[in-house]
Amino acid sequence: MDEKESRLQRLTAVRPRLVSFALMHLRDRSQAEDVVQEAMMSAIEKNDSFAGRSGYETWVFGILKYKILDAMRAQKRHGHWQPLEDEDDDDTIDRQFQKNGHWRKDARPSSWGEPEAAFESDHFWQVFDACMIALPDSAARIFSLRELMGLSTDDICKEMGIKENNCWVMLHRARLKLRACIEQGWLRGETA
């Protein structure tokens, strides 16, 4: 099998994750399918420009990132934007800390071992995807924009129409929920 066929197979294999990622941001299945199709077409058309400085899937997600941002801006222009709701109802996170702000002993993060080994594991990514889906929509969107798509806090606030302090609170909650979910599904081997 040549390199071109190999990349097409990899594109086909990663497509469900691309659709889930786009759907989380756009909240419209047909629009998510459209931006994924555009990203995949761009990847195929620009296949020769892939330099190998990152993984092929990472490169495709990078293309998708810009397609999603364009689609989100179009949603805003056309009045189809669904703003985020404030999520102040989660006091389970607050119970992980003592009054002085330190972790409670029974809530401290566990060691995940070697990060590179985790990132190469299909099981880790299955657990991560399940944990992302389990997050509330707004927390998943904010986390993804910041940590997976690399937007600055200022850019996230502008795109989402939220205040900076709200963004930081949502990021903090998303990170804590993801950590707890991943520890249960990855470290303990349970279904997330």
C-alpha cells in the first residue's frame, strides 16, 4: 500500500472523531458533517503539503479547527448561534478542596505514568472522547477551544460572548471533571 492509500485509510478511521469534535462546537449534525467533509477534502487536496512535522491526524484536526471557527462565525452572522448557559450548579468540584484551597487527600490527582505512552494508546483516546462527550456542552466547548484548538482566553471570550472570569471558571471545572473521568476510565480500566 502506498502513502496516499495509507493516508486515506487514516482519514476514514479518524472521521468519527472529527465529526464528534465538530458537533460539540456547532451543535448541528449536518453542519458538523459539512465542515468535516470540507476539512477532509482540504487534507486530500493539500496532501503533498503535509511535511510530517506533526502526526497526520493532528494535521487534519488543525485544518478542521479553522473550518469550525469559520462555521461558528457564520452561525453568529446568520443568527443561529446558541450561546452558552452559565453552569454554577456543580458543587462536587468544590468538595475536592479544603477551605484553604489545597486538595483534599482523597481527591488528589493520580499519576498517569508516561504521557507519551498514554497519547499513543487507542484506549486512552476512547476514554478521553467518552469523557469529553460526558462534559456539559459549554464546558466541553470552552475546554476544546482552549486546549485542543489553541485559542487564547481573549479570543474564546470574543467568540463565545462570555466574560474572562466566567471562561476561567468553566475551564477549571472542565479540567477537573475530565481528570476525574479519565482517572476512572483510564487508570482504573472502567468504562468512562
